[in-house]
Amino acid sequence: MASLIEKSACDGLLPRVAGGTVLSELPAARVTSVAPFAGKTRALGAALKEMGLGWPKPGEAVGTEGASILWSGRDQAFLIGADPAPLSGLAALSDQGDGWARMQLKGPEAEAALARLVPLDLRLSEFGIGQVARSGLNHMMMLIARTSETGFDIMVFRSMAASAVHEIGTALDAVAARGRLTS
């Protein structure tokens, strides 16, 4: 009988480093889609508050040590790194952990690289720390969250992990090359 080997979505693809900016895979974490049942939004918010979180407003991430919840669409969010059991009966819960590749892009050229691929203004003045958006990453759907002045967490479908790494890596290389020419 064949023995299956568990691998992360970006196994063997990351890290990528260019010009002081690093694209790396985020550590494995539980990812659960949360969609409140009708009339349960307030109770869900209270349950999340007990977990040290809260229901995110559109375009927002709410985090605590080791866990976060990211807005991911109308009446939907992704709970990351936390046990969803306290939300049972309050929301439709769906395990999404194996369906997504989670990466972090961090460094001085992160915004410039993403500007080549993402149709959003990701400058810090327009897309601040704690903000989240669903958008395209070139030809792929993604969820992006700003985590620091120079850092972003990026989620793409697992089946698109290699394409996302290639696209972001190519943009990083181009930005780094441009920087070498101008210095």
C-alpha cells in the first residue's frame, strides 16, 4: 500500500528572497470559515470576545496572541489558529486549512512588488495595518492582510500556490533589479 506524505502547500517553493524582501510560508495553522447563522450575529460576537477576538468589520482583521479572524466576504470570515468549537451552533463552520496556501511577504520592496500584481493601492497610507481585502493576485483570487508597515499575509487557493510563488517571486526579482540599476 502506498504511504502518503503530508506536505505543506509551498513545500520546496519558499523562501524567496530579493532585495531584502522575503516571501515565506506561514506556519501551519487551523483555518475555519465562519458564517453566522441568521439571528446569531450578536451571540457569535460574544463568543468571539470570550476567545479574545471579535467579529471583523468589512476589510478588517482582528487578532490576539496566536489567533486571528479575517473578514473574507459578506457575512463570512476566516478564523485562523483557533479552535472553532466555541462557535458551534452560532455559525456555519467549515475547515479550510488544507484548501489554502498561506504566505508572508515582508520587507522594504513588498509594496512595490505587489503593485505589479494587485489592482489595489496597498500603500500604508491607503491600506493600513489590520486591513484585509479579497482581490486578484495577477490571475488568481487571494485574500491579503497588512500585518506590519512592510508586511503582508497572503492566502491563495492551495492549487495556485506554485503560480503565486512564481508571480510574486518574478515581481520581487524585477523590483530588486530596478533598485540595483538606480543605485
